[in-house]
Amino acid sequence: MKKAWKKILGFAILMGVFVLAACGSDSEEENGSGGASGDDPIEIVTTIAQIGEPISQIGGDLVNVETLMGPSVDPHLYDPTQGDIATLSEADVVFYSGLHLEANMEEPLESISSEKPVLAIGETLPEDVLLEDEEEPGAPDPHIWFDYNLWQDALDAAVEELKEYAPEHADELEEGKQEYFAQLEELDEEAAKLQDIPDEQRVLVTAHDAFNYFGQLHDMEVVGLQGISTESEAGVSDVNNTISIIEEHEVPAIFVESSVNQDTINAVIEGASNNGMEVEIGGELYSDAMGEEGTDEGTYIGMYKHNINTIYEALSGGDE
């Protein structure tokens, strides 16, 4: 008899759990248009910090942002982990850059797009503003965050997606966006010093071709030893061609990148030295990844300022 009552009591408790869960689910649907309810922040997952950090600034307390790829991580080569898949499945909204930047993430991102908002913010830009991969005609260059005007437009598309997900917070999101975009004007002021670099030395030599938007915006020639994607490898001819350019322009310094192996840069320095020309490493630039969280370089604006100042000091001999 006692066993029978225990079974009945257990069944009743189990049914109660299901009823409460169902009620909770109904309540969430009533309280929020996209799944967030009450004072709960919108759970956002981004692939790269160049998206995640600005969205965190714009959204403030309205959002909780998690970025999958941290400092020194190369998004071209990144393979998603089981933990990443679980994180994506728990998100309310997912943002990624697109344009084949996160090549190995495309399949899982596409698979969850039927369940929740998933936006490739780089692919919201008009095709005519995108640069082309010289090695693969027709393939776009995905490094658009190095033109902060284009990146502002891409972030604007992300904010519009959030407004659609949580229309009750549209005004607050718009206010946060306008405040953050006003801060981006600092970059124009900081970048003005790049115009003081002598014309013949306005050549930016880096490990891979990530800085073409930067070069276009700031009127600098860009030479990357590897192609747009770090999946490609620099060969002997790439190294020799780069050495010829350095000698022609008497470039005083070349740059390593925080997320790319610097072996090819070292090969260029050694080759130039063998030809009787001394070339220094001008410093480390942030290209496909930002700095450590909690540092200036761990913010989009701080990362961009770091690159501007590092390039300026190395190529002009100037001080900040």
C-alpha cells in the first residue's frame, strides 16, 4: 500500500513539474516578442569580438553578449567545438561577420538560423562597397571592420535586428547606438596623423591581406604576404616580391599580427638583410582578433587606435 501511494505521489509531482514548465513557457511567450521575458537580458552570441564588444556597449544592461573567438584566435581557421554548438543553441540572437570569414562555422550557423535570428552583418552591406580578393576574383574581402564607416553600417544592421527581436526596447537600443557611434568619431581624429607619413613610406606590409579596407580609407598601399584568408600560405615568390617592394620604397618597418604566425615576416626581414637593407618589425597589429578583454586593445575603438599609433610611429618615426 505504501509503495502504491509513493507511486501516486511521484506521478503527481512529475505532472506538477510539467504543468509549471508549460505555464512558464506560456508566460515567456506573453512577456516577450522574441523569447526574452521580464528583466532578463537578450542572450547574444557573436563569433568575433569586433562585433561582440560594440554590441555590448550599445545594448548595455539590455544584453548579455558572449563571443566565441577570443584574442589571438584566427577566424579563418577556427573550428567550432561542442561547447560552441551548445552556446549557439542557447542564444536568443546570433551575429557573425560572414563573407566567408568564419568559413568552418558556416554550416552550424546556417543550421540554427531556422530556429532563431542569425545575421551575417557583413553581408548586409551593398556589394559595390566590398573589396575583392585579388587571388579569387569575385570573392569578397571580409575584413570590413578596418573601414570604421562600413563597420558602423554593419553594426547598425545588427541593432535593427535587435529592435525587431525586442521592439519594447527599440528606443533604448537606438539611444545606445547613437552614443556609441558618436564615440567612433574619435577614430577620424586619431587617424589624421597617418597623413603625416611620407608618401614614399606609405606602404603597410603585414603577414596576411587583412588591411586593404584600412589602406583604402587612409590612402596607404597594403602588402600582405598571405592572401585574404590565412588558409593560403606565402611562398618564396611572395617573400621575394615583398622584399622588392620594401627596397623600392625604402620601407623602414613591417608588422606582425596578433593572430597570425610571424615566420613569413621573419623571412622577409632576413631576405632584406641579405640584400643589405635593414628592416625592423614595427610592432604587432590586431587584425582578425582584438586584444585581451579588460584592456584598451580589447575594445574595437582601442584596438583601432593601437593599430593607427603603431603604424604611425614605425613608418614616420613620429611620437603619439
